[in-house]
Amino acid sequence: MAAFDEMYGMGDTARPAYRTIKSWLDQSDPENLKRRQKEAEFLFRRVGITFAVYGDAEAEERIIPFDIVPRVLTSSEWGTLHKGLVQRVTALNRFLTDVYSGGDIVRAGIVPEDLVYQNPSFRPEMVGVKLPHNIYTQIAGIDVIRTDDKDFYVLEDNARTPSGVSYMLENRDVQMRLFPDLFAETRIQPVENYPDELLATLKSVAPLTSPSEPTVVLMTPGPLNSAYYEHSFLADKLGVELVEGRDLFVMDQIVYMRTTRGPKRVDVIYRRIDDDFLDPMVFRPDSVLGVPGLISAYRAGNVTLANAVGTGVADDKAIYTYMPEIVKFYLGEEPILKNVPTWRCREPDALKYVLEHLGELVVKEVQGSGGYGMLVGPKSTKEQIDAFRDKLKAHPDNFIAQPTLALSTSPTFVGEGIAPRHVDLRPFVLSGADKVRIVPGGLTRVALKEGSLVVNSSQGGGTKDTWIIEDPE
């Protein structure tokens, strides 16, 4: 299956957007590129960028591989993506507001009732809770791919606690250090202002009773969490306190932070903790990561949690299949960004088709993430397919299936030189009370194994710097 190549398109001549990159690669000595690649790894290790995979004995020593060849998009390509992302996340926030209040979309028969109210991520504690400005997902990571028809498609919506933005920022910093001449030759739109945009977004959704300068904190499960580096990195960039549950307490339905000068009221919590662990009085009673009484303060409107409790409903891959209808229902518009064609295995006809074509399809768990719990049919053995068939027959409601897509490829520096590898893109969409903000670009993830379609870092994927440049003349 032929894939669209980001540098060459469907031909053998470099696209105008990649002229500078093509010239640079042609003039670069492979040994010099190899040295630069090692320098990049050294820089990432020096600043402490690590990514842990639970159950991996060497998790603490792992870094996400960084590829020195950037992925390039033009401003017109980005313009289409930007409009589509704003539209999609606006619809997601309308959907979440609706399912926790009136449930109009369920009553209208657009989305099945059980997919919402029996969803493991649905939180009945949020029913009837009024959030400032009706924003549930202040920070969304929307995974976008390009296929053989050159169009962009949304692969997944990440509405809970999307990760990876620290790598977007560090990738740009390392790329600029290693190749300043490239930046001198090309006008690349900046991403460095992301922390400012994030802080402005968080402050804008503070409770209506908050002071003009609300206090924002970033709440982490602690140093043992796989994404702790990102938590500390972002808190530093935002200029806010990095706190754990034990640093906060609730009194009279107001959240306070312990400081050397005494208690300080907290207005907004950018939380990187799953719903289950936020408040042992409401969710898991054995949680030592959360804050007793936090949900009471939240329901009273005295603190904002970003993202809101219960946003995982919108992360569900079965709900994803209804996104075209969700966009039309709330906005009265056709989706700018299409979904990948998807079979809902809960539907008998779809299940029959999927079972008959398992060797051709990608099958995913509706609650799965990180590249786990999925079958890539063309890359699987007969034994793996047969085992997955049994799982599918036993619990069809837990799965969706999609065609094996020809994800676009981007030139990547591998052991033997430059070679195409499959990529996706995760832009980060910030929804505030005043506007939706998106820094130009995002995190490009790359499947470093030849032929692999799995870009997740936990599955051996790497990352690239993402350039948005002016349209070449």
C-alpha cells in the first residue's frame, strides 16, 4: 500500500515545502548527521527527559528517541488543520456539557444511551455540575494522520490528560541548538509561547469568584509517575507550583495550598492525575494521591479542575465514531476534519465483516491507549489473529476496527541513513473562556521500526520537531 511521503508526495521530486530540508540532507555528511543525532540524545539525557513504561525494569533510563529531520507543513495546510481542530474541540466541549446536563444528543437518538451512561469514564458525580464557561477539556491532544489521498484525518481524541507537549517544546529547543543555520534560512512559526498560552487559558477558566489574578497549580501523582518529567517541566515553564495531593487541603469547600507563609487559596488545578485518584472521599478510598474534599469544593464552584472530571467519555473510541454526527448536532456544520472509516463491533453486521477480515484490519479496544490492546492484522501471526478473534467474539462491544491505513511517511535518520518512516501529529488545543488557542505545529510522533504503524513512545516510537512554514512561492 503506497503512502503519501511528506517530502516527495506520491512522486520522486521534493515538494516545495521540503526544498530546504532536501538541500540540507543532500549536503550533509552521514557521519556528521550521526554525530548530531548522538548530541541530541546527550542533550535530552542532560536535561533529564525520560519516559517510564510501567513494568519495564529499565523504565527510568529510557528516553524518547528524537529524530533530527523535522517534519514540515505549510501555513495553508496548517490553516485547514487549525480550523478543523477548533471546530472539533468546540463540539467535544458542547457534547460533554450536554451529557452531564440535559442529554439532548442521547434523547435525539444520535449517540446510544449505553455508550454514554454505561461508559466506564462517565462520572455520575458530575451530573448537574455547572462549570465556568461550560469548558470540560481545556487541554486536548488531537491525533491527526495524513493518508494516501493527502487529506488529514483524526485518528483519536485525547480529552483527559494528553501528554507530550514538553517534547514538542524541547524538540524545538534541541533542533535550534543543533542546526541554527537551518533556522536562519527558514521562517518557522514559533511554539515557544505555548506555556504563556496555557497559563492564559487556565486563568481564564478560574471560578467566577476568583480574584483577578487567580492562583494556578499543577498537580502531579509524584516522581514515580511515567510523565513526571513533563509535570515538573510545565510547572517551571508556567511559573506555578508543582504540588502533590499532600500539599493541598480543603476547608469550608475551598482548596488551600500549604506554604511556608501559611495556607494559600488555590483557584485552578491543572491536574495530571486520573479521576479515580483525585478524592478518596468520592472515588477510590485507598488513594493517597488525591485531596479529601476536593470534589466537594469543585462541585461548589470554588475551584476549577483542568481537565474536568469525567472528560474520559469523549476519549472513548466508540464515541469517536460518532464525532461527525456530534459536530453536526451541536454546530450545524459539516466536519472539516474527517474521521478514519470505522466499524463498530457492537453492531452485528460490522462484527461479521470484521471477523471475516481480521487479517486486513486494525482492531482497537474502545478504552485502550498507548498502542496496547490492539491487533494490527497484516502484521500479526495466524495464532495472534485467532486469539484476538476469540476476544472479539466474547466482548464485541469493547472493540472498534479500522482499515490498515497508509500513514504518511517522513524522512527519518535511521542507522543506515535517511529512510521514510510513518508519522502522525498531535496538536495541542487550548480552550479558554475567551478563545481557543493552538500553537502552530504540535508533536510529530514517528514509528522508528521499518514498516511499523505504531508511533507510541511506549511501543518504540520517537518524536520529531514540527515546522509550520510560509507557503513556498
